[in-house]
Amino acid sequence: MVKLTPELVSRAPSHINPLKERELEFRGLAITQIENLGAFQGGYDCLNLSDNALTTVANLPFSTRLHSIILANNSITSISPSIATSVPNLITLNLTSNNITSLSSLVALENCSNLRYLNLGDNPVKNLEHYREFVIWKVAKGSLHTLDYQRIKDVERTTAASLFLTPPPTSQPTALALALLAPPTHNGSSAAAASKEKEKKAGRLMTQEEREKIKRAVMKAENVDEVRRLERMLREGWIPEEEKDKVAAAVEVEEEKKEE
């Protein structure tokens, strides 16, 4: 393991990369902690710390010039919220091949208002339910342009907002959002907490027959609120206690139509 000493920092190579950025490079040195970079404050556009042994993104010096950080192939599990103030003009963040496991770990990027390109490929968090929707909604306050090299579409933003925010004018986090925002516990991730939150809500899982009926009901809905209500049930596969009678009535109507 290598310590990022002032001497090592002073000898670090820098070059103009293919994007015409002045890049400061510390690749493949088995560095375990970011430190002593203050001497280069304002002297580079891109910081490359890939192929090291970092476990957290923290202790970055203040720089208004730095706008690209490459942290691929480390062992990163967490990100300090200070990244938003230390690197206020951060545009590109590459966290490919790390060990980020919970969606709540990404909340630290919420205030990175200029962040537009984020890559989290080959992280366990990518396998979690609602991963893409959560990142689109939360990171950079919904201003990301590209996630994992895929352009974010307007329809994805709309879907994410409907999943994690109640309808206007309140626009408050939904129960699912609050569960995913909770820090992971020793017994599991925030995704598991979301699952438990769903189990605690009064109601029951919908059957496949009910799912098909609700899909047809969406097509016949008379207002936007009704569409959102039905689509939310479809996404979660869960019929809340207060909706059971309405769903049962809809199923009964469908059965009567069939008999006619």
C-alpha cells in the first residue's frame, strides 16, 4: 500500500488527455487514501486515481478548475458529501468497478449541481431495484445527462419523479423514497429496507389477474391522479388496504362485462 505523500504528489505525471484536459495521474499505485493534493489546487482539469486501493471519496482539496474525476477500479464504498463544495464544478465522475452497495451512498452527490456524466458500472448498487430511477431523481438534483454511458430520456425523469415524489402541489418523498434514502443497516442494504417498508404497509400482493385488470383500468382512467394511483400499484405489485375495495369493484365490473 502506498501513501500519497507530498513527495509523491510533487512527482506525479500530468499531460493533456484526448479531451484536451490537463490531467493529473496517480494510476496503479495502490493508494489507500486521498491526501496532500492541495499543492496542485487549480492546476488541473482532470484527476485520475484509477487502479488503486481507495475505499472512500473524501479529502479532495477545493478546486474550481477540476471538473473530471476518474476513480475506476478501486474498492470505494462511500462518498463524502464534501465533494459538492470541494469540487463545485464537477461535471464527470467515473466510479466504474468499485464496491458501492447502497443507493443511500449516492445521496452525497445530490448537491453536485454541475454533475452531468456519472458512471457506476460494475458496482453492486447497479443490481438493486429502482437503481436507475433513483440516481436520475436524486443525483445532481435531477440534472444528470448521462448515466452509465446511456443518455437519460425525459420519460425516465418523469417515471423517476412519479416513483419517488407525491403528486404536486405537495411533491414530498414517497414511502419508497424514504426507505431507499435510509442508510444501510448491518442486516442489509437500503433496498432491503425498502422491501421491509412495503411489507409493513397494510395491504396484500396483487394477483396476475388483478394486474391485468388494473392495466385495462389505466387505459380507461378519467384523470391524471387516477392514472398515477393505478400505475403506482402496478409498479409496486401491491394493493394498499385503502385500495382493496376499489380493485375488487373493478374486477367485479370486468367479470360482469364478460358474462354479458
